[in-house]
Amino acid sequence: VQLQAFGGGLVQNGGSLRLSCAGSGIIFRINTVGWYRQAPGKQRELVASISSGGVTNYADSAKGRFAISRDSAKSTVYLQMNSLKPEDTAAYYCNLRIEYGFATFNDYWGQGTQVTVSS
């Protein structure tokens, strides 16, 4: 499973960015894809996720500002980030979780894409 994440960059406080996570194959299309982020010295945290059926889940810090969506035809998941704040600065990673039941799963990660929000 290969994931490619891109779209990060430097943006001013209050600005917007759209991240993209490109996968391939039916495995990508039928499993939940999430965006995580990790700031220096902090643990990696979930930002948002979307199931194969389009059910979304957001961290409290992302609600109302970020929107996750997926284009199954393109095997791509997007994270639209609006009203960015300096505390959103982090490396953002896309994740594909394949669940096998009985609380077993495999996680696959794309390379990080850096988001820096200047104050």
C-alpha cells in the first residue's frame, strides 16, 4: 500500500491550504483514511478521518475549520483547512487503516507534508 501526501506549505494566520492523499487500488477505496499531525515534541494526533461510506470524524480542534472528503474515482482523500492558526503548524500524515476484526488492524502511512502557519 502506497500513500502520497502533498499540499503543505507556509501560510499566514487565517489562511487556507488543501492537503491531498493519493492512494491506489480497491484497498484504498474501501477502508478508512485519516489525516494525522505531529508537532515537534508532541505525539501524533488524529485530525480527521473518513470511512469508505463517507462518515467523517474530526478532532475538536478541527471542527468547523477543516473538512475531509474523498474522491473514490481518483483514489484521493482531501483535507481542506481553513482559518489556520499557528498551533496548526505540524507535519501532516495520511493514514490508511485496514481492519481485520477482533481489534486487529494494519496502519499504512504516507510521507509527511509540512504545514507552517505564521503569526
